[in-house]
Amino acid sequence: MHAHRILLLTLAALLLSACTAVDKSKKSITLEQALRNYETAIRWVDFKAANSARRLEGTAHYTPSPDTLKRIRVTSYETMNMATFDDNTTVNVRVEIVYYNEDSMKLVTLTDNQVWKYDPEIKFWYITTPLPAFR
């Protein structure tokens, strides 16, 4: 009887750790998907799609005007580094974006510091920072 309880407790612990590993793996996959979708939207200057992944936190930030956004063309989008915080529910991503404004035709490089958070209710990631500061 005692051995049976130990076996059940061991199995329960193994099952719990397996579920945690599967959850962490799913969270990682959905993060990769969210980052890829956002990158694609920025690369193709589909700012409506990029904004659909966003829940802004705070109020003081630069927002490019719609007229400016119409003239932006992105030539490069490269993830420079990524750091995970808060039990894998917050990720800081630093991206380098090279773009030009059709009016000036001058290449500009900007660094976009993004903060992504995981929503356990919808089991997906969202970005909490504004659009890159295109000018």
C-alpha cells in the first residue's frame, strides 16, 4: 500500500513536470509566431496588422502620422537580442530596422525596443510598445 502511494505521487509529479514543459514549449512557439507575424507586418508596411498585435501601456510615446506611414519602405528588419523576464511571461526584444521615407529617399537605421507579454487567457503574446519611430 505504501509503495503504491509513492508510485502514484511520483507519477503525478512526472505528469505535472511534463505538463509544465509542454506549456513552456507552446508559449515559446506562440512567441515565435507572434514575433514572425509582427516582423512580416512591419516589413510589408502593413501597420494595421502590426497594430492588431498591440496593447499599449503608458501614454507618452511617439506615434508616426498616417501620412508618414504611407511613405515608409522597410528594407531590413533584424532581431539583435532577446531577454525573458517574469517567469517567461515578458520578453524584451531589440530590433534594428532599416527603412527609407519615399520623400527623402535616405536610408535610416533605427533601434526598436519592444516589450512582449503573454496573455494566459488567450494563450498568445501581444506587444506593449508603440510602432517604431518612423519619421
